[in-house]
Amino acid sequence: MKLHLKIWRQKNRKAQGQLVNYTLENVNPHMSFLEMLDTLNEQLIVNKEEPVEFDHDCREGICGQCGVVINGNAHGPLENTTTCQLHMREFKDGETVLIEPFRAKGFPVKKDLKVDRSAFDRIISAGGYVSVNTGQAPEANTIPVSHETAEAAFDSAACIGCGACVATCKNGSAALFTSAKITQLAILPQSQEERKERALKMIAQMDAEDFGHCSNTEACEVECPQGISVLNIARMNYEYNRASFLKFKK
Amino acid sequence: MKLDAKIPQGPLEEKWFNYKKTARLVNPANRKKLDVIVVGTGLAGSSLAASLGEMGYNVKAFCFQDTPRRAHSVAAQGGVNAAKNYKNDGDSVYRMFVDTLKGGDFRAREANVYRLAECSLNLIDQAVAQGVPFGREYGGYLNNRSFGGVQVSRTFYARGQTGQQLLLGTYQALMRQVDKKTVQLFSSHEMLDIVTIDGKARGVVVRNLETGEIEKHSAHAVVLATGGFGKIYYLSTLAMGCNGSAIWRAHKKGAYFASPSWTQIHPTSLPQSGDYQSKLTLMSESLRNDGRIWVPKKADDTREANDIPEEERDYYLERRYPAFGNLAPRDISSRAAKERIDAGHGVGPLKNAVYLDFSKAIKEQGQPKIAEKYGNLFRMYEKITGINAYKEPMKISPAAHFSMGGLWVDYELMTTIPGLFALGEANFADHGANRLGANSLLQASVDGYFIAPYTIANYLADQIRVGKISTDHPEFDKVIKENQDKIDQLLNIKGDKSVDYYHKKLGKLLYDYCGLARTAEGLTFAIEEIKKLRDEFYKNVYVPGENDTMNAELEKAGRVADYLEIGVLMCYDALTRNESCGAHFREEFQTEEGEAERNDNEFQYISAWEWPGSLDKEPILNKEELKFEFVQPTIRSYK
């Protein structure tokens, strides 16, 4: 296969970026999208040009490090699939492919296709945990958790923190990311003690970052590699109201 | 140097108890005067950094990823072992200890392995309290499954994403300490070197991967929890950034390197399909609970899997190892696959794979049950290969996976450099010559949560009067200069081959000569070839760009430069061990049935390699003799 690539190149945070055209021959349909970028970089290096910087690590869809916008879609044309799990068989010979970084005010571009997602770390550190020190835990089977609750908690906990939800949202909202953690910990019995404070603090931190508001377009769920449901956002809103009400009552 | 493992006295069951009873402590008021650096934020690093932060020490945590949550522990799929005996199937700490020791082919320390099994109980408690959503039975109690090399169900799991869930639990504990300011986090920072002053580890030099700036950080103790180096084979199940640089650079500063050649080649990964390939995706071992492995009885059979009748299939694991069947340990399963592939029975376009077949399990249990257990793995398989594994068997093949070797550490997890500790996959400690499935998450976690917090305190108790370590010490600037020079050297070679070109060549040499099967002749050849490749690398590699910006090629170049040195040591290690044990299979030493032939009289030791001071000299072999007081080594049989 032969591909025409239009790739966002930007030297650093402050520099102005631009789209640059490349042509790549001999693309194998079994390649992953990132292996296609490897092949492009190999070609650039041999020609003494600077390769394209892109985020990636595990290449099996779980670390959440990779992610670019392909032809306008976060992580490309497939639903619920990371960029590393996307294969070139999804593209046509001779196609032009537009490759941009995840674009959101909350994710400043560091270089080329790499963005800064440290805001996610700050949202977690605001309250996305259970305050249990090492050594404090009781015997694991002391508190039973129903099969359904454990499975539902897992569905929310599966988030890989890639940021596709933010990139695909027209408002650049981090609601899906934040709500998934709030929901996981709101439904498990082990994490009830801080339920109210957790919701309030995490949402306050989300608002303090440069993320926009959720306007319920549900675009995030479509792109989420783990298929995290937008019902988590509804749950987050409930948790926020509940916590605000209980705080007010006190 | 005489190696002292510092194993506590007393009966096996009391050693760790006795250690904790007499270990020195640091008073809570003194802890904030003590600085600890933790490099790596996977399960081992994050759990240690969080635990030390909770105790009140000043911690700095470093990782090369853009956030700690991406460390490669995240990718472990199947589970984590613990001897809870919730299934009432005869499990116990002692049985888990014996399984692990035997699984490692009696090439690990009894005391360490027992402690690993003992601490497994607390780990599950800790993780559950953090909100890790392990699989549950309908009554609400924790569920288990079975893994290779054992006959009980002791593996706890969170679908096929157990590593991710355990890591997120510890990442959240870490971020809680970051919020409390007991831990300072440095993401996108790669350790370049450790700094030793008067023989003690006193700090690190790191590169900010966004700006290229080289920074210096001092501490009273330094911990490396930097994972394994299986990526040295280029094609592996590891993440692209996994590397051996931190431990290798510590080795060159005086830390001994143990058993570097013991690499686990995992039996159930996806086969290579072309030259462009960058990694081999792992399919969890848990699939072998319900999947049956086979190849066509006829060599070079070109029929589709579903067209080959039952009687023409060779279920070679069930045939050779009836007691364990498809759940034979990883080293044995991988070698058996290689044996069949080499004999011409391999399947797939490159004839480099075997089948993993679920048709019997689907017939017996129904597709929904199989989907519930392994749905995400079947989906992943389809995404990558385009094949629906509910309809036809998966094709799998062996791939480099886990480093049993690593920095030599004593019972306290301290290396031969005082004040330098190594945790998790970065050390060599608990798995012997072959790791059992679901023991790696366990080892990383217990090292960080339950072992190192005690042993590091025991070391730091001496350090209270030392005062703050100043980064003005000339040693820091000397190490910065050495590393700056090395970076400049790489950038200035300006040859015409990419870094990956050399990495792929090195990986091929290691797969061919220091992989599933090794010979003295092949290893001797590989040592010379790797040295030649290294010379060529320094003449002809092209590293584009500059230092003062994000430069992934420069990062890779530094790692591959180290791999080209580690690879040679791996071959020396394999060459000097004239026996077969676990993952180390020397073709000269096998039984008539093709099983590994161990030599306990001559090789019942851990090889601990000492840096000779320069690449021109041969590495120096030190031996830690293994003593078996409680379990007598037997011939490992899974028949």
C-alpha cells in the first residue's frame, strides 16, 4: 500500500506547528498504525531528517500512552480501539491520512504528536484513592462484594487514562475520565468513607484544569478504548449533588 | 568479594519474623530528615514510594513514562498468586513455597521464596482495601483460577487486566502521597546514572526527557525498581521503553549482576508476521486453563486448522506431560513448542506457531462462559490478527518475556553497593531459573509494600546523623559530565544506520544463540558478533536531533548502547553454566527424552557478575552457593 500522510509537526510547547506532507510506500496491511509511523521514521532517519515524535509504550492497548487523532477521530476509525491496536488494513491504498495530536486546552502539545496529560494525575491526586496505608488492610474476605458490584466497579476502573475522551469532546471535557474513578470508588464498599469528599475534590480539580464542561454529546464513549459508559458521568453528577446536599445539611 | 546473602537464622517459617523482630527502626520524628530516591514507578516502585511516604520519609520518585500509571506492570494480564487457600484445595504458604522453588528449578534461595509466599496473604488484603476490583463469586467472596506449574487455584484476577488494576491501586496510593507532599514525582525523567560517594549510593543523575536538561538529586538511599530487560531481544512482549539501562549503569558503578542469561520465553504470545514488527503481543497464560495446544501430526501440513481431523492432531503437552498437560510451566511449554516447530510441524504463514484451541471448552462450557473469562483476550486477538478465535484456534508462539536475572541483592534487597536497593523484576531474587505465572505481580508488590520498607529502615537507621547529602559534592558534577559526554558522543557519530537497525540485529543474535536453546559454540560465536556489532554501532549509528529537546531516538540510542553490553554478559553467563536449568537450556546437557539436565554438584549457585572496569576485560564471575536446608532439590518432573 502507498499512503499520503499529513502530520502535525511542532518543535516544542511554544513553537507554532504546521502540517507536513509525507509519502510512504510499501505499507503492509498487517502493520499496526504505530508500526507504520516507525516505518516512516526509519525512512526519515535514513534521509537525515528529524523523525516524528509520538507517544507509545506497551503497544497492546493497556498503558494508555499512545493516541493521535487520525482523520479527525481520536485513535482513528475503529470504535473502542487504541492507536496501537489499529492496523493498516483499515486504510485504503493511495489514501491521504491526516495525523494530529490529541487537541484540547487541557492537553498542551509538547512536541509533534506528544501532549501533556499531567492534569489527569492531578485529578487523581486530588482524591481518586482510598486512604488506606500499607499494613492497615483487614483480611480480604471480611467485606464481601457482590459479583455484580465487582464487575460494575471493574467496568469503570478499566480506564487506561489515554485522554481520547478529552480529545474527541468538542468542549475538551474530562468528565468521562473523572467520573469513571469516582464511580468505581463510589460503588465499592471499601471506599465509602471518603465518598463525598472524593467527588467534591476531584470535580474541583477537574474544573481547575483547562478542561471544558460536559454537554452530554456522548462522543467520548464511542472513542474510549475500554468502552467506559457515559452513565459514569450521570453517576458523577449524582455523587456531586449528593455530596453537596449532605454537606449543606451538616 | 565474598557474597553474604544475610539470611536470618532459625526455622524457615520464622526467618522473616526474626528479621523484623531485630531490624533497626527510625523514629517518626527522624524520618523527615531522611531522603530516599525511587527510580521506576511500576508495582514495586510505586508501592515502595507510597509506603515510605506514608511512614514520613522524604521520597523522590522518577519514571520515564509521562505518568506513573503507564509503567509496564500495567500490561500483566492473568493474575497474582496468593496462598489464601480460599478454594479449600490444599494450598498453604509452604506449598506455594515448594511450587515456586521447584518451578524455578532449585536455583533460588529458600528463605526469599518462603517470604514471598508468606507476604502473598497481605498483598491481597491491601489491594482489596485500595479498591482493586478482583473477580468475585456470586456470594461476594474472592474467586481464583489456576496457572501453570501448580495443582491448586491460587491466582487472583481482575478479568484479563490484573496488572493494570493492581498498578492503579498503588498508583493511587502514590498520588495520595504526592498530594500530601511526602513524595515528589518526576515523570518523563530517565535515570542516567547513580552517584556513589565513599562507596555508598548517594544520589542519581537524571535527564528531563522534555528539555534534555540533566539534573542531580541526592538521597540517603537509592532504590532501583526499573523492571526487566527482555526488550533486549527487540521482539518481546515488553513495552517499547522497557530497558536495562538503570541496572546496567549501577552494575558499572559496582553492583553485581546475577544470572543475566535467565530470560523467560513466554509460550503464548502472538507469532511474528513480518520485518516491520515492533513487539509480540502476549496472550495470557490463563488461556491455557481452557485452551488445548496442538500441532498437526504430519510435518508441513498446509490444511486449515479446522480441516485437520482430531486423530491427526498432536496435543504434544498432554502427550509429554500428562500430569500437568497444557498447564506445564512456561520454560517447558516454550521449549516443547520450539521442538515441534523446529521439527517442521509449525503452523501459520511463517510456520512459526502452534495452535491454542478452545473448541472443546466451548463445546463443554458454552461460548458465553468462555467469553466471560477471556472475552477481552479474544477481542484483542481479533483486533490484531483479524481472526475470530471462537471459530478457529489461535496461533501462538514463544516470545521473550521476563528477566529472572537482575541486580544481585541480599535478603534485604540491597545490592553490593551499600545504600543501593533493587526491587521487583530489576533484581534476581525469587524466581530461580524460571518464574511461575502470576508470581511477578506478586514479587514486585511484596518487595515494595512489605519487604523494602523494613529493610531500608534498617539501613537508614545508621544515616540519621549524616545530615542532608549535598549535590554540590564534586562526584555529582563528575557523573553529569560523563553522561553529557556520552550523549554528545552518540549525537556526533552521524553515521547512516538507525538505532533500531542495531537493536534488531542484536535481538536476532540473542534469539538464535542465547534464547530457548544454547550451545557453547553458539554462545562463543555470539559474544564475538555482539562485540563487532557494538564497534559498528559506535562508528555508524545515526542519532538525529539535539539533546535539548524531546528526542526519542536519543533515548533509544542510550538504551541500545547498554543492551549491546548486557548482551555480551548474558552470553558469558550462559556459556559458563554447563548445565540446563529452568529457562537456561544448553543442548549439550539434556536427558535422552530431551529434558533439561541439571548439575547440582557443580552449578548449585547464583552467578553474580562483577564489572571488570572496562569492556576490554572479561567479566568476573562470583558465586553465591545455594544451600537447601528444608527442601531437597529433586529432578523437576511435570510428567
